[in-house]
Amino acid sequence: MQIKPPFQILQNNLLNMNELTQPDLRLTQYSHGAGCGCKIAPAELDKILSGSTMDIPEARLLVGYHTRDDAAVYDLGDGRAIISTTDFFSPIVDDAFDFGRIAAVNALSDVYAMGGRPLMAVAVLGWPLEKLGAELAAQVVAGGRQACKDAGIPLAGGHSIDAPEPFFGLAVTGEVAVKNIKRNSSARPGDRLLLTKPLGVGVLATAMKRGQLQPEHIHIARDQMIRLNHIGALLGEQPGVHALTDVTGFGLLGHLLEMCQASGTKATLSYTDIPLIPESLHYLALGCYADGALRNWKSYASKIEGAASLERMMLLSDPQTSGGLLVSCDPRFSTEIQTLMTNNQIMSADIGMMGFEGGSVRVVVQ
């Protein structure tokens, strides 16, 4: 794709990044939602996609949108497949560089969640130039470039528009061996469920947007959100990993429900084993829960059992921006897979198991 103005202007501004300073403003005040919290709620998305059909049948399209998987996958015919995805959102932090980096890491996660490796990315930028200026947008792009550098790929171009609300993200191309593709539809009864990042990012982001986040807590969510889910490429090589997805805007329950519905299974979660950002409990007690958490819960509450308390509802439905990977794996290999993650400096928690489908309830929280 040819780079188009004003994106080219932003690229040129990167040459003078050392001269740029962060204006005294809060980017999060220019967005109605924070990060993945601005996603359309699951129930409304169902309405949008309910009439969709595949116009042109394509045998080489190995993964499309029918199971709400993380990315599309196309068979190249030689044992390899191309992964294609895009993801973008409005600011979840006030620092422009951090915003760009987080949005890029979040988009790259879709490739890792398919068991693949990213090859390159192009940027998607919407920016209110009269309000925020090109210099600040250049810092966002620089953050995206840093995330791509961390992943070992180029940010090869992109497209931008002058928009009333800022947003940024990537369209990412990746690759995976066909035998290593990890779908969300391949979970099996008896599988153990592993989670690689704690929940609570949406709570902290809401506290920041409301001006209630204590200065010493500002880095907590950011440090988690800029961490790549690169372990997904190694998990793709593990035959004991049956299904994989990343936890983002629909919260843990929403993405687990997608996995259950796609694979015809039912999940049981142990709430006390689910990792939480400790500080999120403090801010949740102050009423700092994301609007997206409420929308999520209303969308799928009828399919959940055992999450009736406010804490459980809001944290299990909390929109995660650049959240962790949710792994459904053979119990015989769960310890080995957790050791693999530990050896790669990735935390993991065993939070439950998959069972046989039955009734309208898809997830039981104990």
C-alpha cells in the first residue's frame, strides 16, 4: 500500500523526535472509550454479523469470521499459511508514545494467538489534527514503530485520516505452518485452561480517565499492555495446545464463551485461581469499572453461572487491552507448557478446565 498524506508528514516528523515534547493534555479525554473497551458489545456485534455469508467460497481460507477467531488464515498450498488481521482503538493512556506502542502490541497479539509469527505491519491512524497536532501523532506512530521493532518486523507504511476522535492500530500480516494453526474452535473436553496475564486493565484505565488513579500506579497497566504475546508462536509448535485466543475487549468471559461456542464445550473456572492486578480491586471498590464491562456482562450473562457478585461480574467482563493468551491444552502436557512459558519469562495460571457441552450455560465460575 502506498503511504498517503498526512501519514507521510508524520513519518518525516519522526526525524525530529528528540525535539518533540508531550503537551500538557490528556489523550484519554478525547476518546469516549478506552482501548479495547470501545469495541462493539458482543450482543450488538451478533446483530451486525447475523446476516453475513461467504460470498465467494474459498477452499484455501482455513479460518474466516464464522467462529469469531482472532485472525483470518489463508493456505499458501506449500504447508505454510498467511495470517491477516487488523486492530485499532482510541487512547487508553495519556502518553502518545505509550498509546501507539500499546495499540500496536495489541494488534500483533492476533497473529500470536493463531500460533504464528508476524512478518510486517501497516499503520491505521485517525487524528484530529486541529485539536492535537501532527507532532503528537508522530509520537503515536513512533510508539507503534517501537512495538514492531520489539517484534522484529517493519512498520512498512499505513493510511491516515483527519478524524474527530483519535485512534491508532495496525493491519498485520503473519505466517504459520498449517500444522501449527491454533484455532479457538479446537478446545476439547478435559483440557486445562491457562491464562498468561492478570485481569484488571480496564479498571485501572477507567480510574485514570476519571482522574482517580494514583501516580504510583500509572505504570502498572502500561507495563502489562506493552508486553508482547510472542509466546504464542512457540505455543503453536506444541501439539498439546489444542486451542488459543487472546483476551481483549470482550473480557475473559466473552473470549472464553467464543471458544466454548466454537468448539462445542463448556468451561468451569476457579475464580480464586484467576490472576488479578491487585490494585484493580482497590479501584473497583471506588466504582471504577469500565462501561464496556457492563455492556459485556449484559451481552452474555444468561450463559454464565456463578459470577453474581459485582467483583466477579466486573473483573471477568473487564475489557482487556493487549490482554494475555487463553490456552486450552491437553492436561497431560499442561505442566510442560507452563514450564515453557516460565522459561520464556511469561507468567501463566491454571484457571479451570473444559468439559462437555450441556444446556444454555457455557461457563461456570466456582
